[in-house]
Amino acid sequence: MPTSHEQLAQEFFKSYCEANAVPDNPGRAFVQYVSHLLIQRGSFDASHEQLTDGLTDGALDGGIDAVYTLFNNEPLEPDSDIVAGELPSAAKQGHGELEVVVIQTKMHGMGTTAIEKLIANLPRLMDLSPATNLTTTEFNDAILDRFDIARAAWSALAVRGVRLKFRVALGTMSDLSPLNGETVAKIDELERVLKALPAVSSVDVDLEMAPQLIQRHRQLPPENFTLAYQRSLASGAGTITLVRLADYAAFVDDGSGRVRLSLLDENVRDYQGQVLVNQAISETLASPDGTPFWWLNNGITLICQVATTVGEAVHMTAPKVVNGLQTTRVIHDFLAKNPDSAARDQLVQVRILTTSDDNQRDAVTRSTNSQTSVDSASLRATDAVQKDIESYFAARSIYYDRRKGSFREQRAKGEAVVSIRDLGQALTAVVLARPDEARGKPSSLLKDDTRYAQIFNSTVSLDLYLFVVRLDERVVSALASAAANLPGVQRRYLKLHVLTAVVAAKLGFWSTGTARLSSVLTTWQPSDDEVIQALKVVQFSLKNYSASSSSSLEKATKVQGFTTVLAGVPWGDVTAWLSAQDEEDEAVQAAIDSAEAHPGYDDI
């Protein structure tokens, strides 16, 4: 009979499944749930796309159900600068923390066999030597892809003095306390093996049982915050305050020594490390007897939905730091390392603006950040075209998450949620006919001004954006059907190519641009049969390309060479082409069967 902890853990899991898109398989759904608790709650702020991208469970997963590589709490992607070797200033200065999170789950129990797989496989998957030989006969494509990210980032940062942390979470809805001696011994052995990894700073192996899952589930990011101040001046819907540095550091801390990312507006989240400005801030903090800190610093700007002053504190609902990210990080990190410093009593100016108007919020974000060096790509969410898409989608019950994570504040229930990254990838696949680029460079699409302008501009019909979103929904639904017979991992890395292929099959040709889509924008959405047919074309072409290029299926989807192969398919008569491929496969298999049944004399 389940314990009370186990019953409550099961109820929480059920509630998560009902409120979110989860795999049909209960075991895979549980993997997503545990991953959600570990990398979306608390101080982390991973998007849904980043959450699902890290899921690796299935055949040949090496006992590893999910993998995430995070720098300063944010997940890295295949085209992240750190993975490509282009280190941000923070990393070059040795500032920050790289964390590899490996998740293994069992809905019930946690045997030592599962831990033994991790002991055997993790050292090989994290081996940085050039001779590392990892193949698709041992590990699935998702495992190889996620550990490629981990090794690349680990290798790039190890020599910079960045803190490197390895964390393993073993999740189960069972309550196994107290652990038996054999399980404890295996966990200790796993920790020893991981501590032997090159340049590792620390290792945590945690058994996330029913009580721990319950605690994590209850750790919802708070909406209401209190900031104590020393002086204040109110004007209209705004308040200017002088705040003790210790009080401000406590305000942004998540309770575990990390800066709570949900407070930092996505537009200006990129911490620059020990650049000259931040070095100057640190030096001022280290010498508190000199000029007052708030005289030398421009301060911090917060925007919130509601602010109420009670005594000498401001109580805020859903506050966001829209300017002053660098100052926030430096103050928090300095006092975390020097908790007894006299700087804790220094003051910083904090402006608190109250508005629920997105236009006002965006204007403040742009204006305050135009005074400092911020990459233009960081302010995409405030572009007029993004606001137009948001309004157009909202009228059709689609929530456009142009500012990452904002939909969670709205508690949108029962509505489709589309992120800028999702839409950008789908547009790149459908409009530009470059599914390889959409697949391989998800975070770069918004950074490249030329590529961004091709898919997001005022000349593009808003109907096209809606068409692409609806098309994406149809393809995702069909790929998840029994007829497609696709594991979740393959659905993720084939979807964008199927998007391009199903449009090419409908039009009868493979090309780029928006003009060619005018005839189908409001009159067509593919049937399941059309999607499955496009999937078969992609699968046949991918199998042949992968074999000829000696690359894994997953890696082949990220290169232009495979897109070129797809472009060469006779899209005007796909049915005949597929029949020819089937006949060719049958002939090859018949020849193999004949050779096995009638061996020659070479072996005699």
C-alpha cells in the first residue's frame, strides 16, 4: 500500500500531466515531470522547448533519461556561443558556473542496476580525449547530441577557471527511506567516478524520492516580493528608493545562493562578467569607505504589476529587473562571497515603476537599455512586428510568448503557447526552406539581423504567421499518431524537415519565399496522410544520406547537404518516387536474403 508521500507525489504528477503537453507513455511523462521540477522551478527558467530538447530516454539511452548543460543556470543549445567556442566575457574572466545535469527516473523503485549503467557510461560520455569513440550502436542520437554540448562547453571552460559542476538526479515516486546498504554503496561509487572527471569542481548525486518531489513541486516561483528601503520618493505610479545592498541581494536571491532568473527580464539577461564596468563596481564594493556607492552607480530599474508601500518596504507583484542586470549580479555575487563586508550597508538607487501596459514596459526596457551596450538581438521582443503577431494570435486564442516565460505569469490555461524561438524555427523551415538551419541553430536565428529580417518584417502577412503555427500544430499531431510510429526523439529532430516537405509536396516543388504560399494560406492544412507521406520521403532520404555521409541521423538533419538532397526529390510526383524507393529496398533485401540462403565458396 502506498505511503502518504507516495500518494501525494502521484497526485502532483497527475496534475502536471493534465495541465501540460506530456508524452502518452507514463514513464516518459514522468521523465519530463522530474526534469521540469529540476530545471524549470526555483532559480532556473528553462523554456518548454529547452525542457523537451533535453529528454533522451528510449532505446540505447545508456540509462540516461535527460541531460541538460547549463551556464549560470541557463540551458545551452547546440549553437550557443560557449558550445561554438565563442566565450562571453563572463566566461573568459572565469566567472560563472557550468553545470551538467543528468536525470535518471524510475516511476517506482530505484535498483542498483540503473546506477551501475551511469557508473559505466558517464565517464565515457564525458571523455574529452580526441580518441573518444561513441557510436549509434551504443547510444541513441539524442544522447550523443546532448553530450556533444556538454563536452564542448566543459572543454572550452575548464581552462578558464569557471566552476564545473556535475549533478545526477535519480527520480522516483517511491519513498525508499531508509536506503539499503547496496544502493548507498553504488551512489558513493558513482560520486567517486564523477569526481575523477577532468577539472570537476563538485559532484552531487541526489535521490529525488516522493518527499523530495513533493517539496520541489510546491516551490512555485513567488509572485509577491518585498524590498526594504532606507529612503523613498514617490511620483505618480513610480517610486525612487535607496536600498541597502544587503537587502537588495536578499531580494534577488532564490534562497539557495543563486540569483532568481525569473526576476531578470529576458531582454537584458546576458551577464558580461568582469568587464571594466563590472570590475569598477566590484572595486567600489571592496572599498566602501570611499565615495558612496549610489553616487557612482546608475542604479536599477524594476517594473511590476502592483506596488504597495507599507512602513519602510515596497511590496511588489511580479517584479522584473529591466535595467541594472550587471549591477544586480555584481552586488549579489560580491556579498555572497563576502557576507560580512561593510559594503552590505552601502546604498543603491532602485526605481520601481508600476504598469500592466506592455507598451509602457517595452518603452522603458528599450530606453533604459539604449544607454548601455546591449546586443540588438536582445531587444527583439519589443519590435513592432512582434507586438503585431502577439495581438493577432491573441484574438485567435494563441498565446505568443514573445518575452520568454511571460505566459507563466498570465497562467494561460487551455491556450496554445508559441514562443519566438518556435515560430522562428518554423518560419525558417517553411519560408526559407532551410530546416537544417532551423534545426541546428535554434538560438542563432534571432541574433542574425539579416536572417531575422527575412522572417520577421512588416511586409509579411500576419496570415502567414498564423498559417505556419497551424501547420506546425498539424505536423506535430500527425507525427505523434500511431500511423507515424515515431519515438519522441525522432519526432523532435524530423519535425522541421517534415514541415518543409509537406509544403513542397502540396505545391509540387521545393522553393523559398512567401509569394509561393499565397495560394494555401487560408485554404489548406495537411491531413495526417499528407504528413505521413512527407515523413516517409524525409525518412528515405535521410537514411540514404546518413549512410553515404557516415553521419548519424540526428547530425544529418543539421547540415545543408541533407536539405539539398530533399530539394532534389521530384515533389511533383512524390507517390511514384516513394513507390520506386520501396521497390529498390525490396530488391536489395531480396539480394541479401538470397546471398544468406546460398553462400558462395569463398569461405571454404
